[in-house]
Amino acid sequence: MRQLRALNKYFWKYRLRLGGGILFVFLSNYFNVLSPQVTGFVIDFVQRSLRLPGYKPPDKQPDYDVLVDKFIATVDRSDYSIGKVVAFCGITILLLALLRGFFLFLMRQTIIVMSRYIEFEQKNEIFSHYQKLDMAFYKTQSTGDLMNRIAEDVSRVRMFTGPAIMYLANLVSVISLSVFFMLKRDHELTLYVLAPLPILAVTIYLINNTIHRKSEKIQQSLSTLTTNAQETYSGIRVIKSFVQEKAMLGYFTRNAEEFKKNVLGLVKVEAVYFPSITLLIGLSTLLTIMIGGLYYIRGGHGVGINTIVEFVMYINMLTFPVSAIGLTASMIQRASASQKRINEFLDTESRVQSQPGAVVQPLGGQIRFDGVNYIYPNTGIHAIRDFNLEIRPGEKLAIVGRTGSGKTTLAQLLLRMMDVSSGKIEMDGIDIRRLDLKSLREQISYVPQDVFLFSETVENNIGFGLKEFTRDTVVEAARRASVDKEIAGFSAQYDTMIGERGVTLSGGQKQRISIARALAREPEILVFDDCLSAVDASTEKTIISGLNEYLQDKTALIITHRIFSLFNFDRVLVLEEGKIIESGTHEQLMAANGYYASLYLKQQQDSLNQPGKS
């Protein structure tokens, strides 16, 4: 339950709706509990007026609510016929039912609507927090689990902030009002009727913990199932190409079986729980009739037929609220389990944040790596080792190296996707940890190795990240990325819808649209992380040559595994195990006859028989 304390800020924000809703619950039940009193009066009135056999006048006048007493004083007159009094009582009971219904409507309009507002705000809070977390967090989490927490878990919490609170308020008010008037009517009979309640309390206590444990297992297995489905849909091409549909179905079926087993475990507990509650309520009804009947037969106790009818009506009013204890307890326990999962991520702080008083200033393009080391926290891999490098404003730098040499890690450190383990990175003489994170990233355009396009139009994908843009801006960026002619050939051109993750485009088209997106921002610093791997060497050379004019006054870092297109770069760095092993122009490195030269000759030989890409 302590996990649900995180919701207190929402309850305080919507305190007027919450307070109003609880008031409406009380009023609806107040008018409801008056009906048994009116019914009891009319039964006694008819018996008394008709002088029915066996009628025994009560030893004392019933202690009814003040409103009922005023009503009785108005209609219990000698000049009114029995039919008229009965009609008045029937109309009054109908009026009380209408008032109850009206306040029930207001109750739902306050409490249930409040729960929807909280659901909306909680989803926004989680989504906003997700975006603030650093890349190290996402490398250890599955997309399906993240989606499940913001969707399914929040929905479970909403069942607490809405229906559960409504049922609890209803339960408390019904029990309080019913027991209060029952005690006023006959305290001894009330004690007998309420005798099963301690058994009910013990039952709830024993089963609650079981429900909580099973609810946690259900949410965990649902996350696994969601992740499995999400990965299958995302990797459907690979699955089909390797003919693994049957294997994936088997994996999904096993996860679904685990989820089903956990759900059925909870269902079995609830299947025993709810009938037990109903049985205990039925026992109260039985006690009312048996003991009330004995009191009536013996006489001298003040219990009449009207008293028994009133008590039975009170117990019937208690039936749904009390039987809903199990449902409410289940909703609360499920919400607690879900809120615990939500809190786990909301309590996770990003390791990469802007410092208080962070510097916001235009960047000139000067970059300096000073003794930089980076060790991946989860694997312990030492990706960057004592790295030192100075890049002048406007310099075009190429970085080559084997897979795993640290090229991509350098790019991510520059963007502060993660912070250095030791050393520092400076821009224009300022440690980037002192720069405002938003301002830093806005001035660097990054084209990642794993290209991502949104399920949007070509125009909106290229203009992504710009507050405002025109079609001319988009077309010019596409021209610079050498993808404008292909876009012009699309059926809707720049209004063409791209499927999820750019599924409708070729690999080369996706990469060039991603480059166009980076160029459209007109940044001072550009970082291209092996973003032309899906085009052939000739096309890559053409694209980079076409960028030369645009990059003249820009600082550019291009990470690539090809070196045919590196002739015009100011410097080329060769990385190995996070260190610079060679540095210089293309000509200088070829003359040195080291790793770079051997890689160039090997690629030149391989290109003779390499098929083209698009």
C-alpha cells in the first residue's frame, strides 16, 4: 500500500473533485437508508389501521431519522385514508430513489472523471520521465516492458483512483449509516446481525496478501508477453527469412501459458473469496429473521414485523458494498503492484543531466578530448582509453576502425548520451558537463548508425527537430543528401507516408533521408556515424563529395568503415581498442604503410566483385 502514496500529489490536486465525490457518495447512501424507515412505518401503519390479527403495538416509538419523523408527523393523521398514506409513502420512496440516483450520477462525474484526469497526467509524467533517462537505462530495458508500464500498469492504477475509491467510500458510508440506524432501532438485534463481520475481516486479511503476490506475478508475466510480441513484430523480416515462425509461436505460447497460469491462480483465489463474502451476508439475513422472529413471538422486546423488514432491507443494502470488498481489495493490490513497477522507473534518476546554472551559448565548433576514458557500467568493457584529441572549428575529421574499436562510443560521448568515466570533453573551452544539455544537443546534428524514421510523411521526417520549417527547407536538405530525385519519384513525393521505422523504403533511402534530417537543422557540428553503410562505395563517395560545399564552415566528424571517400578530409583517425593508432591525411597514412594503407588496399580489391547497394 505504501507504493500508492506516490498518488497523493494527484489527490491533492483534485481534492475538490475527490471531496465532492465522497460527499455525493454519502448523500446517495443517506437517502437510500431512509427507505427502510419509511417502509417500516407504512407496514406498522397498515397493521395498526387494519387491526390485523397478531399485531402487537411497539413498546416504544421507533427512533427514526429527523426527516422521516417529520414525514410521519405529516402523513400519520386520522383524516387520511390507508390508501392515501400508502400512496404518500410510495411516492416518498420513489423520490428517495431518484435523489439517490442523482447523487450517484454526481459521484461518478467527480470520482471517475478524476481518475481519468489522473490517468492522463500519470501517463504524461511517465512518458516525460522516460525521455529524460540516459541511454544506459535503455540498454538494460526492453521496449515491451516500458510500454506495458505506461499502458497496462497505469490502467491498473486508474482502477484504484476511480472505482476502488468509489467502492471504498460507498462501503464506509453504507456500513456507517446502516449500522447507526440499526443500533438506534434495536442494538441487541444489531449485534447478532453483525456477528459474522469479524469472520469477514479475518478472511479479507488472510486473502489480501495472496492477491497482492499473484497480482505482481501477473504484471511481470504480462510485461514478458508484451516484450515478446513487440520483438516479434519488429523483427518479422528476420523471422520470416530464417523461417522461424513456428519457433517464435512456441516461445510466445510458453509466455502466454505462464501468464494464463498466473491469472488463473488469482481467479481461483477470487472464486473462493467472493462466494464466502456472499455466504456471510446471507448468514446475517438468516440471523435477522430467526432472532428477530423469536423476539417478535416472545414479545416484550419491541421488535415487530416492520423491524425485521427494515433490518433485512439494511442487510440487502450492505450486500453489494460488502461483497465488493474482495473486488476492491483485488483492485487495490493490483494497483499497488503496478504502482511499484511505475515507481521503480520514476525513482530512477538519469545519470546525464544539466547542472544547476548550466551554460547556454552558441558553439563555435572547437572540440577537445582530454584524457577521456569510458567503461560501460553493465559489462565493464573499457571502450575508450586515455583518449586525447583536439578538433579545430570547421575541421572535417574522419574516424575509421574495426567494429568495437570505440567509434560510436566517441560520438555518443560528444552528444552526452553518456558521461565520460574520467577525463573531460570541452567545446569552445568549456567542459560539456557544464553546458546546458538541451542547448548542446540542439547545436549538434547526429546521424546514428541505426537509422530510425517515424511513421510520418517524408517531409515531417526531414523536418523533425525544427520548430518551424518550409517545403523549400526540406527540399534543399534532401538535395544535399542526394535523395531529392528519388523522393520526386514517389507517388506523393514529400507527402508520401513512411511506414513504421521506414519499412517502405530501401536501406539507402532511409539513411539519406536521415542525413537530410540532420542537414535541415543547419548545425555548427555534424556527426555521421557510419550512416552510409547501406549504399555502395561509389554512391557514398558521391554523397560526401556533394556535402563538401555545405561542410566548408562546419565542424564534421564522419565515422565510417570505408575509406574510398576520405581523400578530401582534413584528418583521418584510425582507432583500435579505444586509442588512436594512426592520424593524418589520406596521403600521409598511405605513405606510412600501416593499418590504414592495408585496409585501403583490401577494400580496393574487394570492391572489384562487390554488388551495388541502393
